[in-house]
Amino acid sequence: MSDWKRVCAIGDLVDKDLKEFDIDGTRIVVTRSGADVFAYPLRCPHMDEPLSSGMCDGATVTCSFHLWQWDLRTGESTGEAEIDLLIYPTKQEDGALFVDVSNVLSYD
């Protein structure tokens, strides 16, 4: 069963920025790429560092701590990352971003 939670207005997201949110205790990081928006668990699967301090370049998300990289859209490793990035389902309605956090994603 889906549990869609409103996160923010789409207009509040800057293209290629990684922005941190807390949704009822579930901490996520969100990024926008043009009209598409993606949400991931806040912590990097490598050393549990916050992805919100990372960067997006083109179609790649990079953790700033150990430079692991993933495809922005699929979460698949594009470099030395040994673990793919998990992605939360997102949808846009009436200019707002909603994320389904019914299944808390974890790398444990």
C-alpha cells in the first residue's frame, strides 16, 4: 500500500541540487533534473555519510566523501560504487512533489 507524502513545491527544488528532507522520521535527499525529480535515502550506502553534501553533474550523483557515483535516474553504479543507490517512488501533482515512504529503504 502506498503512503504518498507531500515533500515540497516543485518550484522549491533547484536543478541538480541535493536537498534533504525529513518525512515522518524518514530522512531522504531529493534532486531535480529538468522536469524529473528523484528521491533517495539520505545516507550513502558506503560509509553512511549524508548524500545531501554530494553533487549532481549531468546524469550522475556523487557522494562527496568517497566519490562513489550513481546514475541519477536508475541508482545504478557508474564508477567504483559497489552498491546501487536505492530510489523512492516519486510523483508530481498540482505543482508539488510527493514521495512514497511506505517502505523505508535501507542498505542493511
